[in-house]
Amino acid sequence: MSNKLGKIDHHLFEQFISSKCGFNRNEVTIGPEFGVDVSIIDLPGDMAMALTSDPLTLIPTLGLEESAWLSVQLMANDMATTGFLPMYGQFVLNLPASFSKSDFQIYWDYIHRFCSKIGIAITGGHTGFIEGQNSTMAGGGTFISIAPKNKMLVSKYAKPGDVILVTKSCAISTVAILSMCFPETVKNKLGSELQQNACATFYHTSSLEDALAAVGKNHEHNDVTAMHDVTEGGVMGAIYELATASGNGACIYNDKLPIGDLQSAVCSLFSLDPRNCIGAGSMIITCKNGSANDVINRLAKENINCTEVGEIVRKHEGIKLITNKMASDVLYSENDPYWAAFFKAFNSGWK
């Protein structure tokens, strides 16, 4: 496993984790599962508690504000797949020993600011400075929300016949971060205007508004069946995860996958396929057959592009990508190509 970069695949998850999750409590209705963004615990009455955890980001070349944004938003995106905003947050910070107190103050001020804007109360955690800590991951966090149990969505709730929708574009966060971390290279190869526009998409990496628009601010719409945010593995990986989590297959039409001009250009420069690399900011939404236009129109009212890209099918039909009317199996990549591209550029001295 030491040579793998990115999230664990579902085979290793099943082998090492799924059957070894501590004490069995009946109130845990959704526990650790491949492709499921949150866990759900039943509470007394008609309420349930959702929890989600993720690493915290600290990328000096990206910036302290931007790192704090990703730390908060990537967890918030996971919680948004329930149709609800996160309410409480726990943060575990394992910071580099060389990280100055003044930089820590700036970083944490932004964490506080972004949590406050969403409505997240920071309830605890741990903070420490670690010798030899040189990772871009500075620890981890957990977000929690409490809501009516019959209103909470989970990615495994998708059903055969549901339509698959994708918001915004593939590879949003990949393109924004690479353009910000290697600005001179992107400017020289693709032009200053494109580099600036690509950097400006960084704050499109939140999919909170996507989720809330889909279900309605008051959860008045019941045509959305499941949501799954796009992270490592990109849009294709996220659809694969959702289909697998729900025990189904999927039919995806390659020519319908949304890839913006910015995303296409920058991914080409870094030899990346935008369909398969980190795409925070995009949300996979499944909805009942016949409801796609309604969901798309709700998102359009919030100025969020949404595209119909395929449908959920029965498991025995597999997870297929249709290209020029030819079907091919979608394979789940154990390594997100973003990481290799980033470190290759960094080690090559790209600026």
C-alpha cells in the first residue's frame, strides 16, 4: 500500500476495515462504507446525527487563507450530501514544527471565519506542532449535523432508473490549485488571462449551494434520491463510488460530461484527464426519472450549471462509459493522477 497515492480502494476497504469497526451499536444506521460521505446515528425521537471526517489542508505555496478554505469546505461538501449544512466541528491540528505562531494565527482566523459563515460551531479537538511533519495534510477534522432522520440523504440511496446529474465542471479544484501553485508556468504556456480565470475558480470548490438548491432551502423537494461530492478520482470516480455504495451499476455518456474550457486547457498542460482528477466543487446528484429538468432548473436559478450525464442501472449491467455508442467498463483508479502531476511539476522546478 505504500506506493499508493489517494484514497483507499473498495477492495482494500472491504479487506481491512469494513468488518472491523469496533463495537456494534444498533443506533448506527449508516457506518463506514465505501463511497458513502457520512455516517448516520439514530437519536431519540425523529432525529439523527450525521458525521463526516476529512484531512485538513496546509499548502504553503497555495496560501494560508486558501488552505483554510479547503480544510473547511471539503468537509462541509461531504455533509452537504445529506441535504443539510454542518453544525458542529472538531479539529485535530498536527502542524509542522517550523510553522510560525503568526502563520498559525492567520490560518486559524480563517478557519474560524469560514466556519462562522456556514454556521458551524467549533466544539473542540487538539492542536500540536510535530517535528518532521512536512505533509500538505495538517491533521483532520470532523463535522456533525443533527436533522430529521427521514430528510437526510446518503449516497447509497440511489436506485435503478434514477438520472445522474453533475454540477459545474469536472476538475474544478485540480485546475484552480495547479494554476495557483504554478502560476508562471500556466501564464507562459496558456496566457495570463487564462491563468487568472483559472485561479478565480478556486472559490467555486464549495458545493454547499449546489446541494441546498437541489433539495430546496426548506427541504421541500423530494425528487433528489442521493448526492455524492466529487473529490479524489474526479467525476468518474464519484459516480463509480455512488453506484457501488448503492449496490447498482451506472451508464455514463462521455460526450455529456461537463468539462469547461479552463479545465480542459490546464489539465492538458499537466497531462491530466479532467474526468478522473480531484474535482471538489462539483456534486453528483441522482434524481427520480422525469425530475431531471426540475432539479436542473432549481440549480439554474442559483446560477449553478447542472448537466444530465447518465442513469443508475441494475448492478449486473455494470458501470459503463458510453463513447461514440461503444460501452466500456469504468475502472476505479487507486491513484488520483492529480498527486503525481503536482509532485512531478514541483520536482521539475515548475514555478
